[in-house]
Amino acid sequence: MHQVSIIVAKDELPNLLSYAGREQMIHLVTVDDEYLPPGAAPFEATGLLSKSATIRNRISALASALQPIEGQSEKIEAPIHNIDELALFLDQETSKLEGSVRQLEESQGKLLADKERTSELSRFLSGLEAVGMPLGTIGSSGFLVTLAGECARESTVSIQRDLDELTYGNLIFVITHTAEKTQTFLAIFPRAFEDDAKQAATALGAKVEEPWAELPPDPKAAKEFTDVRLAEIEDAGKKLDHQRELLTKEYGPRLKTLEYLTEILEARSRAVSNSSTTESTYMLRGWVAEDRVQRLTKGASEACSGLVSFHVEKGQEGEEVPHGNSAENGLEAKNHQTPPTLVRVPGWTKPLQSVIDNFGIPSYQETNPLVFMILTFPLIYGLMFGDFGEGPLFLALGLFLLWLKRRKVKIFEIGQLFVNGAELIIMLGIGITIFGFLFGDFFGFEAQAVFGFRPFFNPNEGAFAATPDISHLLIYMSVILLFGVGHYLSGLVISTYNKVRNHEIKHAFYGPISWAWFYIIFIYLAAQVVISGYKFGVLLQNPALLVLLFIPMGIMAVKEGPLEFFEVFISAGSNTLSYLRIWALNLADFAIKFAFFTSFGIAGAVAGNLLVMILEGLIVFVQTLRLHWVEWFSKFYEGSGSSFAPYQEPTSWTV
């Protein structure tokens, strides 16, 4: 990974950014003051960033109002070669669209408020009609009048209280609609109080609408009047919906184009905000993969007609300083530089790499655990969940999700997470199938009973017989503990490799090497105690082993500190025993399916397998994740790197 400085003529900056955005090879960073050439100053982009964010919000609001927008985007001439002119162009184009859309939304808002208050009045009149009460009898004399309006939410209580006092309690007050900051209300009271009520409501900040014309005094006739009004509102709403469709059809393609252009404006605004400038040039700074520097230099020179120069970071002897060079991802930082991590992995491993990235991005001083987890993740999952009936179903699901993924089919949000992880589901399905075949577990039935062949090893054989035999369970427990010891030690081996690679030989000896030394002897002595029937006196039979146990303890306590030693001592037992969750979940998996079958027959077997596949499948995934993140990563992996985020632009709009 190389850090490069780029000096480009101002007129050619859009061409450079367009090329860099298309190729996605450079991770831009802020130009530090110490790297500024004479006469250069940091580019002041606060106003430009603010303007681009405002335009983005306005266009997003338009897109939300005109959804769904379909079809191709409109090809329009836009000044994409000048950031300031592009911002002005987008502001003007957005304003043109906002006028019509705002008018439509205001009309729909008024219509909705009218519909709600009319519906409220209709319900009120239905009640009067049911009891046969004329409208004029509410209040001592005179006919009723309606007062509808909109006010701030905090003013509603005051308006209701004042109107109630003015009308001497002859008031029906209903809140017909509540928005984030406002409420729409409907008040019904005798006409004699109309003027005073309007003045009181207006004084409290309410926007008061004109009252309806005279309602018929008969409740039935008044109800018919409001029903006609509701029908008119419904027709008006359909006309507005049709008008929205016409606006979407007319403005949709242009709006999609404006969205693309806004993405370009935002990307370029952020790019120049990290730069410095002179009267005629911009200076950008960023990280480029070592094997792409030459390609970027040549391509950018062609895109900018030669008016661009690249300066690769030089060492004390004038040589280029690569910040690491590894076949995996590891680029070793030097001279206190912290380059972003460029992780290159095969496409089918990206879901598993995302699992690692969620813990932390690998840095250039540590090994990416992906190459090991390709084996250990499906292996541990299969050990917990082995079933060569359910395994092929997982495989089929994974292949179907992969089919959706490759065709870029979008589904609901949670389902999309499974689509994105299709390859990982396939890997888990392979692990489930292989270990299910080895264990002889077919949907909870023993392979010998269904297919007539004995499994390689059945951990639960005899455990659920009339006379339980737990010998196989104990053997499987021992195997799992041995696997846990091996997995634990592999983390220490990787930690040793990382430290040796980073020339931290002393830390390697004081840390993971002494840790592994202590752990191997600790496990051996613990096994001797268990084999002897928990007779701790067996430890005294070979005092040399105790001496060898205390030597690495002393080394770690003195050289690495008491906290490091305390972590080693605690994890030696607890982390190893934690691997027994593999044994426990394998037992639980079989027990659930066995219990459902023995209780409810074939229907229970189907239900039990569905429950295991859905619920326990997720539980096993979480536990597999835990064994890697907690028990394994803690030995060698911190994930302290930062992700390589290359500059990019929408590919539909490049210069």
C-alpha cells in the first residue's frame, strides 16, 4: 500500500475524480498542513458540503413524494465539470420540481384534514340521528356552527378551554388529526358564539377555516349532507392521485437523473474538502494498492490530458516506501503511518469475511483469520448440528438464495440479510451434511434404522435407550475437549507468527509462546487429575512438571504484567470448557427431535425438525460465532484496522 499525493489542474479535477470514481483505486484522506506546498492552503468546503447536503435532502423528499419512480433516467446536460455550477444547476432544477409537488402535497393535506373533520361530524350526526335529537336543541337557542382549524400541539388544550368558557359549556370539541408538531381540531357550538370563538382561536395561533354553510336542522338530512361531502372529497382525492401519477411519469426520469447528479456532487464535495488548493491546482492525498499505482498514474494522466502529477511517498534514501506487501491482506505500517486495510478475498468467502469485519477490520500487523475460518466455522457448526437430512435442505436454501443474489433480486429487509450470506449458508449446509452422515443422524432417526448402515460414530448412541448408555457421550465429550485444546493452541500459534513477523521476538516469547507452554502443561496435568478420579495427589508424582508449569507463569507475570497472566490463568480452564457447548448443543439437537417423535409420531418429527432448523439453527450460529470471537480471537486478533474505502461515483454519470 502506497500513500500518494496528486496535484491536478483545477479544470481537470472533474476528469480525475471521474476516472478515480470509476476505477475505485484510491482511498482519499485529508491533506495535512505539513504536506502543503508553498502557496497552498486547505480548501474551504464547508459551504459546498452544506449546500450538497441540503440539495440531497430536498431531492430525497421529492423522490419520497413521487414514489414509485420507474423507468429509465432522463439524459440532461449538466455542468458536471464544475462543482459550484453543478450545485447551482441542481438547486434550480430542484426548485422547478418542488413547486408542482409542494402544491400537490398541500392540496392533499387540506383534503385529508377536510375528510377527517367531515367524518367526525358525520359520526356525531349519526349519534343524533339515532336518538332523534334535532341539531337546534344543543344549546338553548339558535343553530349550530362548525369551526375547524389547525394549531400547534401545545395550544390545543388552551383553545378547547377558551371555547368551552365562551360557549358556556355548549361545545363539542374533537381532535381530528395529529401531526408531529400540529393538530387539526373540529369545534361545534351555537352560532351566537361564532365571532368570539374565531377571535379566541386565532389569538392562540390557530389557522381557522371558514365554517360550513347552513346544515339542515334535521339530523338525517344533515347526515346526508356530510355523506355527499365525503363522496366529493373521495372524488377529489382520486383526481389528486391521478395528478400525482402524471407528475411521477413526467418528472420521475428527471428526478432519477438529479439523484445521480447529487451523488456526484456529494462525492466530489467530500473529495475536495480533503484537499488543498492554489490559484490553478488542487492537491489530493490518498492510499493506493502497490500493484495499482502505475495503472492509476497512467489512466489519470490520459483522463486529464497530462495535467496531473503523482508523487509516491519516499523514504530517507529516496526509495518508494510500501506500507506492507502480503498475499492475504497484511500491509505492515511503517513510520507511524496507518493505511486502510485492503482485504482481497474470493467472492464466495465475502459473507464469512463480513462476519470477521463485524468484529473488527484486520490491521496490517495481524493475520486475517478468514483462511482458517473457511474450515473451522462450518466444522464447528456441523459438530453441533450434524444431520444429513437437514443438511441438504440448508444446501438447497443456500443455492436458492445464491440464485436470487446473482440476479440481484431485492426482497424484504430481513430476508435480504440471508440473501447476502448465501455462500455462508451453503458452507454451513456442507458442514451439517458431512457430520450428519458421520454421526448417522437423519432427521433425528438413526441411519442404521433408515438406510441399514452403521455410522462412523454416533455421539448419542444408547443415550435414550430404556437402559441409558452414556459411553458414547463421554467419548464425544473427550473428543470435543481435545478439539477445543487444538483450536485454543492454534490461536496462540497465529499470535506468535504475528509477533515474529512484526519483529517482536521478545514479546512473542514472553506472550503467546509462554502462554502455550503454560497451557499445554496445565491441560496435561488437568487430564491426569480427571483420569485418576480427581485425586490431586497425582500432581506430586512428577514435581518436574509443576516446575515447568510455574516457569512460564513467572515469565508472563514479570514481563507481560499481572493482568496478562491473570487472563491466561482464567482462560486456560474456562475457554477450554466453553467448547463443551458443541457437545451440549449436539445432544440437545438430537433430544428435541427424539422427544417430538416419541410424543407425537411422524407429525411431531416434522414439527421437531422445523423447530430445530429455525430456532436451534440460529442458536448454533450464535454459539459458533462466540467460540471464534471470544475463545479464539482473544488469542491473536484485535481487528484494529480501518476499511479501505475507495473514492467512487455513480457509474451512469462519468466524464
